[in-house]
Amino acid sequence: MPAALIDGKAFAAKLREQVGAAAAGFAAAAGRRPGLAVVLVGEDAASQVYVGAKHRATIAAGMESFEHRLPAATGEGELLALIAQLNADERVDGILVQLPLPAGLDEQAVIAAISPDKDVDGFHVINAGRLAVGQDGFVPCTPLGCMMLLQDRLGDLAGLEAVVVGRSNIVGKPMAQLLLAANATVTIAHSRTRDLPEVVRRADIVVAAVGRPEMIRGDWIKPGATVIDVGINRLPPAAGADKGRLVGDVEIAGAMTVAGAITPVPGGVGPMTIAVLLRNTLIAAHRNAGLPAPASL
Ligand code: GUN
């Protein structure tokens, strides 16, 4: 039997609807809407698309969107001053600085300037630390979205073998922390891992976040495993086409014949990221207003 497809698009739509309903409840209780500020520096084409999508989704969820588009030549002092202004603005519950930043701007310094209580991306070291020690904080949107899909599919993850391929601060490391907190047995594999196929073959759960098209082959997957593919890679265009196909980090045709369930690309993990960003912003709004956060989210 081919693997079940995990419908991240439908799950994300449901989550956005729940967040929208809770945002209306927040507005009634607090007398203002939850607010998200997004800062984009420079002209990166993919970032412009993401920022536009975040803006529309924020409005659609009944939240206030504050968009700041700055020229690529913006100095670090100017960017830090904007962040300080957003930290102090009571209408702003969440702040997201779109990455990557243009060369010359220090990403770590910029992230460090965001108030940890408005850091809805979960990138600040305080939030990374909170996640590592099991305190409440903000968790990066993509791995949290992956976790929601896994728990929806598998329920309790205790004792399962999970292999995370990729060790970025944005996906791999927080993903491993979340799986560990859910009592999975976690391995983080990466470019220096010896015999990666054998390591992946142990996994009941595979999370692929390496950014290399179809690197994880179908015959590496353990029969029945649940596969979460975080990769979105565009292949070179075929002859005569102007755009190449989008593929994940997993060779899906092969994996489909052995896995129990798998996220498609597109339509799997991708749609979850913005839905979780809205969820994190809603939670931030409740905390900032001293209201109890809705338990179901
Ligand atoms: N660039 C790519 N993904 C993300 C994300 O989740 N947050 C931010 N801030 N920048 C990104």
C-alpha cells in the first residue's frame, strides 16, 4: 500500500481558522487586535514573496499587520533602532525580521535585539534556551508545525526512534529538542554523519531538513515510517520549460512505496509555517495583555 499523504495544507487551514476565532475573542477582551510586525531588509525575491504571504495571512486572521520594508543599504544602527521602537510599541505583540539579511548586517545581533517576549520566530537565544530546558517560550514555527503534524498522525511519540537530518538553528536543532521533550529517542544527522542511509533506516520518524533536492532516497526509509520533508528545492528547468519542478529533500516516489505516511512538497510542511506564526503571535498577545492563552492552541 502506498504511504498516506499528510495534508499540511488542510491542517494549516484548520489552525488558521482556530487562530482567527481566538483572535476575535482576544480583540473583544483586550480592546485591540493582536499585532505582528514584519521587517524586510533588501530585495531578496523569495523573502518578498514570504513577507507578502505573511501580511495577507495576518490580516485574514483578524490581526494587525505592521510591515516595514527597508532598503538593502540600511545600516545596522537604523535597523536596531526600528526594533527598539517595535519592542516598545504596545500594539505590536510579535516581531519577525525576515532572514536572510543583506551582507553586512549581523543576524545574531539583530535577533538579540528583539524582545524575547515578542520573538514569535523563536530565534532569540533566550527562547532557544527555554526550549532546551523545558520552559515556556516561543518555538520556531517550522519545527513546531512539523511536531503538530507528527502528533496528529502518531499520537504519543514516546520511545519512537526519530532521526532529524540537518542541524540548523531554525529547523534541525529545535526539531530535535521538541522530539526529545516528547520522549522520542533522537538522533541528529548531518553532512559529516557516517553511513547516513543506515542511520535513517533505524527511524520510525524521519525529519528531512538539509536543503538538498531528493537527497534522502526511498530505500533508506524503514517500512511504515513517518516522513516529514521540510525541504523545498527548485530543480533546474526541463528543456523548453521556464521553471523547474519543486521537490523536497526526500525522493518521494521511492519513499511512497515504503513509508507509512509522508508530507508532500508542496502542500506538506510549507503551509504550516505561517499558520504557526499566527498561532505564536496570538499566544504573545495574550501573554503581553496578561490574559490566559487559549489552551487548545
Ligand atoms: N526565512 C526563511 N524562513 C524564515 C522564518 O521562518 N523566519 C524568518 N524570520 N525568516 C525566514
